[in-house]
Amino acid sequence: MPSNLPPQKRVLAVIMGGGRGTRLHPLTQERCKPAVPLAGKYRLVDIPISNCINSDINRIFILTQFNTASLHRHIQSTYHFDPFGGGFVDILSAEQTEKSVDWYQGTADAVRRNLVHFRAFPHDLVLILSGDQLYRMDFRDILEQHVQTGADVTLAAVPFPVSKVEGLGLMGVHDDLSIERFVEKPKDPEIISGLALSPALEATLKTPSDEKRCLASMGIYVFNRSVLAEALENTQADFGKEIIPGLLGKKKLYAHIFEGYWEDIGTVHAFFAANLALAQPLPPFNFFEPTAPIYTQDRYLPASKLNRCDIDHVVIGDGAILTDSRLKHCVLGIRSYVGEGSDLEDVVMMGADYYETTEQLAANIEQGRPHLGVGKRCRVRHAIIDKNARIGDDCVLSAEGKADGTYANGNVIIRDGVLCVTKGAVLPPGTVV
């Protein structure tokens, strides 16, 4: 490609859609991780795609393999580029070929098997992104640094206090941000202390800290095209654990420090906490940022309707109907319905895919089936209610004092201490969990 083009015009973005999403089960029971609803009206995949669009990157691939139908529908109905700009958002699902009949074995294997598709598009750089993180980042900064330093690979990294790095992959860097060492999830305090940023680098950070900090990998990588192809000439399956550490000492690896909000929401507890944090007066992630909006499907839904409700720190998506109910610290998705006298606290409700017609409501009554949403006089605490759930009148749902496991004939699963009503679940009136 012409070298005078800005980096964002010489790059392909590749979003990793993840594997089975076992850490997010049961939210991934019928959908892949990128398709999981977020913040009342979005999906997880909208975050990296929006970051790309806001960074002037419009050639985007999503690699996935499990439960992809709803993701396909969302992408096809949302991301349309004009024919003159050359932009696209394409989903590449695992496929059988003459060379391979297996599922993707890891992030690196997924990219390796799709290099043949990438070659059809001119590019010098490849930006690899995770599909289950919440952050807002201008990728032009990391791309420009990558070009200026002459790096072969650049890794985005977040500074973390040494007391909070457990479970993270850390890197040691020189003052010029070249990487000298990787350590996967260290526990030894001496090793962690040895990876701390130098005073000179600490002084360059925008946010001061009383505690030493280390750089944790965000799972965001920029590769030179030729370096990526060479690095994948093997059978190694994972970037973070195998490919990138194997390049240390052989290629020029640099860190790019990102100081904004970043949250890995790959587990049920993390997903739950990240959503509820949005109900705070000043949430750590701001969906109201006008210069870098988060895009999603335009559904043309009516405004939400609240009748005689007691509302305290609640985010409500489009088209919801709430009547004579109390909600505290909740996030409600599109087309959510909450009946009279119900009480919800610390609840993430994903809403519904459709409204029920008058005929369907009458059929529900005739068949003794609850309507979509939360019925009358229900009490729900510390819970995720997945899409299209039907919760009958007088139900009591709470994870407090209960062990992780399956309840209510499989319609309720407690995971990471969070009660989850599964997608499409039907809870009869009076159900107590």
C-alpha cells in the first residue's frame, strides 16, 4: 500500500469473537460472546466496532464459531457502509477446508486460518482486538506509535497498581517502552515488584499513583503484516501465551500505554458489575460521549413509559413499560416490562425481542403462561434476567445465601454469586429461588 497513507487506512481490524464463552454461561447458552446484550440497548461487539469506526478504521473482520446466528443478524442490520468508502464489517466463522476440519483452537489459530481471506485486501498492518471488553480507545494513537517506533508488534497495556495485578498477564518494559519480559499471571510479590514501571515512566503517566504500577496486557495487538504471517508459521494456538512471548528477542516489541477505563467482562460477575456501574451518577464508562459514540442497531422503538414508579439510579432502554413498581440500581433493556407492585434492586434485565400482540396476551392467559417480562408483586435481587424471560406474578428471586448451581428446573442458574434467569425461561407464578 502507499506509504503516505495514514496508518488507519493501511490496517485491517480483526475482532476475536471467542470460543464457547463458558465463563459467561448461561448468557452464552444461545448466543456467542460478542452478541451478548450490554447497557440496555447495545451488544458487546458494538464496543470494538465503534472504537474502530471512531478511529477512522472501516475494514473489520469478526472471527467466531459458536452460536453465531444472532450475531449475524445484528451485524447485517446495523453496519452498512457506503459503496465508495470501501468499508465493511464481515463475520468469518470457522469453516472446513482441505487443510483443516477442526474448530479454531485459539486466538492465533483463528487468525492463521483466515490469513487467506485477509490477503484479498491491501494492508500493511493488522489490529487484533478482543470482543469482550468495555473501553473507549482511539486506535490511531497506537497505530501512529507503532509506525514511529518501527515496531514489529505493539501491545496495548493498562497500568495497574501492584496490589491489583493478580490474574493479569504482565510485561516488563524499558523507558522507551520496548518490551523486555512477559510474565503470565504472577503471584510472587518479588516478581511483580521487578516488573514495576520505572520512576521515569511513572512520571509520564497522566494519573499519579501512590503505589507502584505494572503494565497489564489488554489483549490488543498491532502486527506488521509480514511479521504476523511469519509468527503464525507453526501450530501454536494462542497469541498471549505462545505467539507473542515467542517473538521476544527476535522481533521489536513495544508497549502502548492506555490510561482510560478498561474492563474485561468475560465472566458473569464482571459482566454484571460492569452493567450496574453504568447506573452510577458518574459511571466509569460514559455512553454519553458525543465525540466518540457507541453505535448499535437502530430499532425505531417508542420512548419508554413509566407509570407511577419509584426510580433510583436506573438505566432504561427504548420501548420499556414499567407500572407502579420500584427499581433501584438497575439496567433495563429494550422492550422491558415490569408489572404493578414489583420490586427490583441490583438487576440487569435484557428485555425482549418483540412485543406481544393482544391475541398473544389472551392466549397466555388461556394457557396459564406468564406474559413477557416481570409480573406483578415480584421481588428480584442481584440478578440478570436474560431476553424473552417470562416471570409470573409473586415470584421471589435472590442469590443471597445460595450456592452456585441450577434452580427452578434449569430456568434459573446462579453463577459467580449472580442469579441468572435464562433466555426464554418461564417461571410460574409464586416461584421462589
